[in-house]
Amino acid sequence: MENCVFCQVISKKLPSQIEYEDDHLSVFWDINPQAPTHLLIVPKKHIAKLSDFDDQDTQLLCKMMLIVQKMAKKLNLDEKGFRLVLNEGRDSGQSIFHIHMHLLSGRRLMWPPG
């Protein structure tokens, strides 16, 4: 997926401020933050959107959630709270079609979003 921005970040062809990385995931700071803390949790496997996950990807999705928990603790977000967002499709706001979660914190997040 040479035109995918996240694949380029993961392969180090584009610079980013990486907060965490392992064999399956990369976590880096959003270049257009919507809150003081705005991390992206991105699997290294290119999957365009949540509806493209299959049974083989179950552990990957669980690992993404566990990394959110670790990042929240590492950055002391778990006390005041944070928001986790996963957009599906253009109408939801998904602009990069490589599945990812947004971890947002550091300001009062209103409801409903959008």
C-alpha cells in the first residue's frame, strides 16, 4: 500500500513522533491534533476499515485496545478520562483508509461529538 500515509509512517518513509511500536502496532502523535493529547493507534497490517476485519484479526483488535490502556496509563490519562474514536467510512470522518483509533484527552470533550 505505497500510497497509504500510515503505511509510509510505519515503514519510516514519512516522519512521525512515535510513542510506542511493536511487531503489530504503531502509536504516534496526530499531526492535526484535536486535543492536547491526540494519539493514533495503527496496526501495521493494512486493513482499510473496521468492516474489513475478519476472524484472523480478532487478536489484533484486542491488542489495539490493550495498547490504548497502556498509553492512557503511561500518559496519566486514565484519571481524568479520555475518548477513543474509530471512524468507519467517509461520512463518519474517516479520511485515511487504514484502520486506526484516535486516543484523545487533555481537554473537556463534549457530547455529542461532531
